[in-house]
Amino acid sequence: MNNLDTMLAYQEIDIKLKRAFDALEKSEASDKMEQARNKFNSAKKTVLECEKSAEAIIKTFEQASDQLTELIQKLAELQLIVDNAESDDDLSGLVPQLEALKSKVSSFERKIVECKSESERLVKEYQDANSIGLKMRNIYNAAKGEFAELSKAAEPEITKLKGQLKEMEGKIDPETMKIYKTLTSDNLYPAFMPVRITDKTYSCSGCGMMLSQKNISTLNENGFCHCETCRRVIYKV
């Protein structure tokens, strides 16, 4: 492998850059932003669910209104029969109809009470969710300002490290750089690790697993090999 020393120097700078970004990502401001974002999205979901439920309640009220109209019409019909009745025999057939009408009225009353109770619950839930959403938006914006300040403070160092990496990248064999980029894209830092030799036992200093005899031969012959467990490049010091 050509330019190993340059590759290791590149890796050292790249790790510093990663730590700088990690520090921003793990900052209190970043954590506040993430929590506020999650709570805001949860509140938004609640608002949408309340609006959907409200549409269902409106539909139920409309259906109840139609039922009330039918009950009023039926009651008017029965009243007309009563007014025109000339004897008790004329009224005898009204009892089953009145019982049925009474049952429908009771059902109607229950439905109205349920709708009223559900409406009151939804209004409170909707108001609470809106309040939480507004609060989380303010917290997010404040944390975003804090994060911007942290980013601004870290920018000179980050810019410096990026410049160093760009300058060094042209001095490294493209195939070696490709291997490095592939490993680090899977968050395998450091990607290039020295072999660990203890009592003639060869192991990867990245994951700690022993190297196979085939890998040991490759390492001794070429000066490097790939760990069969974590895929890191193992080099001989």
C-alpha cells in the first residue's frame, strides 16, 4: 500500500473533524432541538387526529339532526291521530308506536350526550396540543440560535481541518482512499489500525479478533491486510 504514512496522517485529521461534528451533534442545544422537534411533531399529530375526530362528530350531529326531524314528524303524525280520535279504540294502536318513539328519543338523547362529552374532550386535547406545539416551537428556535452560535465558534477549526484533508487527499492513492471512504461511511473509525501482536498472536487492534493464518501471511508479505471480522485495514508497524 502506497503512502501509508500520508493515509494515517489524513485519518488523524479526519478523526479530529469527526469529533468536532460529534461535539456539535451531541451538544445540549442539539439535544434540545431534537426533543422539541419530536414533541412538536407529536403535538401536530394530535391536532390532526382531533380535527379528524371533530369531522366525525360533526357528521354524527348531522345524522342526529336528521333523526330529530324524523321524530318531530312522527310525533306530529301521532298528535294528529290523537286530535282526530273519536274513541279509545282509535287510540289503542298508538301504544306500540309511542313505545318505539320513546326508545328512539332515548337513543337520540344518549347520542347527543356522548357527542357533547367527546366534543369537550377533543376541544381540551386540541387546545393542549396547540399550546404544547407553540411552546416546543419557541424552545426549538431558541436552541437553534444556541446551536448556530456553537457552529459559528467551531467553523474556523472545521474549515481548517477540511482544508488540510483536501490538500492531503491528492497525495493518497485513489484505491486506498476509496477503501478508507467505504469503511468510514460505515462509521468504522479508525479505518486503518496497527496489528496487535501478543505472544506471537496477531489480532486486529480495532475489534480485537485474532487474524487468520492467511491474513497473517498477507500482512507479513504486503505490510497490510483486511480484518475478516470488522473489515478494517490492519497494517504492520
